[in-house]
Amino acid sequence: MTAAPPNDPTVSPQDLTVVGHQLGRPARDVVEIAARCTCGNPLVVATAPRLGNGTPFPTVFYLTHPVITAAVSRLEAEGAMYAMTDRVATEPELARRYRAAHEDYLAQRRRIGEAAGTGEVPEIEGISAGGMPARVKCLHVLVGHSLARGPGVNPLGDETLEAIAETWSPQRCACDPTWREGD
């Protein structure tokens, strides 16, 4: 069996197997594959805003690819979020674009919630993820949003992707072939 095309949001059993290998645990409440590698493997999943066990889950775009996750984790360990938060507070245009990213995230979560049939999730109403819109606390969320929605939607997610370009780029595959074993 071959992987889905890079722009196909449909979730297959094979996709869930790959995501399980990527995360080291079973995938849960995946509604769409929000971004794919050039080879077709999942990079980001769109997760229902209310998990099957009833827990509210604000992180609709969940980064699954371990190479990207590790590269972003290194930036977080270096404290990149603090400088970005300072910039959001002092650069009005960046703050405006980051607020727009927050609004987009909320709209996408509503869309994913409708697709999942979860309905309203009042516990997380108005709360996006990653610290948006006033601060930066999780680069993984911002990168997941950028990969899911494309360049220009989340400016700090885009910047983070640029910062990890030597380690990972959307133009080249960094997938482990064993993720697809058992096809």
C-alpha cells in the first residue's frame, strides 16, 4: 500500500499506524491529517477539540513527526519563545498578525469540531493554543498550525520553520521507512 498524496486530509488506518509509530503510542481522536510529508506520511494531525473520554483538547493541530518535534524542542530549550513573546509585545504589526493566527486557529478548531461531531467545547472557548494571541509558550503548536494552514497564516510558526530549515524542510522527506512496515 502506498501513502496518500501530500494534500489529502483523509485519515486511513495506515495513517493511524504511522502516527502511532511517530508518537510511540496509539493515535487518538484524529479527525484529519492536517499536513503530510512529501512522501505522504503524516506530519500534523487535526485532533477533535473534545477527546473521546470527554476531556477538552485545545491543541487541534498536533505535530507528530519526531524529526520536526525534536528540532522545535531544541529551539524551545534555547528559550526562543521568550524573545518571540517580547516581540509580540513590542511590534504592533507582528502582534496584529499573531492575533489573526489566533482567530484562524479558533475557526479551524470549530471546523474540526463540526467534522468530529463534538459540538461546542465551552471550557476552551476563545482559547487557542501555544500562548496565542499575547505570548508564545509552545512552538510545536505554532509549527503544527503553519504546516496545516500553509505559509503566511502563523508568522511565528513560519519563523520557527525557517529556524529549523537545516534540520527539517517541507521539501525533503525525513521519515523512517519502518513506520510503514506491515502495509
